[in-house]
Amino acid sequence: MYMRWLILLVTFLGATPILGQEYALLDKDMSQPVRFVTRLPPQDPLNNFIPVERRSLPQFIRDLKEIEKILDPQGVMKKAPSFEVGCVKFTGMVIESSGQPRVDYVLTSLCGGQNISMHLCDARLSNARNAFFIKTWLKYIESGLR
């Protein structure tokens, strides 16, 4: 009798993702809403999503806001700090262009064994344009959390 309950319990627990990691899938182009999944879809070049661990989203948002401050004309430094939160890393650098410091950030997600990158801030664009994109992406992410 106990063996039957044990088998039933093991079968039930194996079929439900009780302790599974939950990911937020953030669309690089902001054309699809933020989705939450427990299992990442297979990596596909046409897949335009960046996975972020759901429990890391508050720190992820704080890091994006910090990058937004760095892009401010008063905030540009000689060196852009890198940030790491969960399975996501922001790698930054400052490049001189036309006598102006331009900030460049690459976002890399290594969640679920996948390696997905996104050019978050492009030094070929002005810091003001990059800041506008960061603000817009922050609004997109925060609207998906409501």
C-alpha cells in the first residue's frame, strides 16, 4: 500500500515543475509582450527573445537604470562598468567618437545553456539615442510585470 503511494507521489512530482526556474522572455524589438516560461524554447536565430531569470528581474531593471544614468551627458565616465545579474551580463565600454565619449553595451544571456546576445547601446549612435532606447525598453519590461 505504501509502495503504491510512493509511486504515485514520485510520478506526480516528476510531472509538475514545482521547483523549476521561471524565465521572462524579453523581446529585443518590443513587438511581443513579455512572456514567462518554465522551460526555454530551443535557440533559434529567428527567435528575438532574451531570457532573464524571473527572480533576477528587479536587479536587471536597476542595472538598466544605472546604464541609463551612465548615458546622461553629465554621467559619462572614462570607463563603463559591467554588471552581472543571474545568468545575464552587461558588458560596457566607452569609445571616443568625434571627440565625444560614446557608451557601448552588449547584453549577453547564458540562461538554460543558451548564449544569446543583444547590442543594447551602440557607440555608433549618440548617447541620447541609446538612452531613449533604454527608457523605452524599461517601460516595455515594467509594463510586462504588471
